[in-house]
Amino acid sequence: MPGWHEQIKDLYESGELQVVGIIQEQHPDRCRLFMQWKQMDWPILVDSLNLLEMSAVPVTVAIDEQGIVREKRLRMDRAEDFRAGFMKMEFP
């Protein structure tokens, strides 16, 4: 996640992009300390029971302002595509 954080930090700080993390962790304090260490300050939800059945993290999902999932499993090496595509699109 730190890689994505660096790629989208300006969008998050300007309010153009809302970010929420979901962590599958039995001990949320570990996540809090990691976020503090990496200076990431977005909200984190905890899925201690792994109800989302995630086998690996991070899983990045782009959801538009209407709540529609537009892209799943975004890769960090496609960050520029994300900026040029999703962030510039107008959704009805």
C-alpha cells in the first residue's frame, strides 16, 4: 500500500479521491502502527474474520461517486493509467 499511497497522495489530499483501507488482521494495532510508520492517514476498516476472503493484499478497487465498481485489482504499475482514465472520467 505505501506505493499506491505515494502515487495518489496528491489526489487524496486535494479531496479529488477518497481512500478507505480494509485490513484482514487479527490485531488492528499492527495496522495502526504500520499506517503511522508509513504516514498514511486514511480510514482503515478491520476484517478480522476475513469475510472478504482476501488471500493477498493489497486489493485495490476503484468505485465511482455513484457506488459502482469501475475497476478491480488495480496494479501500481498502472497508476498513470488510473490517473488518466478513472480520475478523468465523467460518470452518469
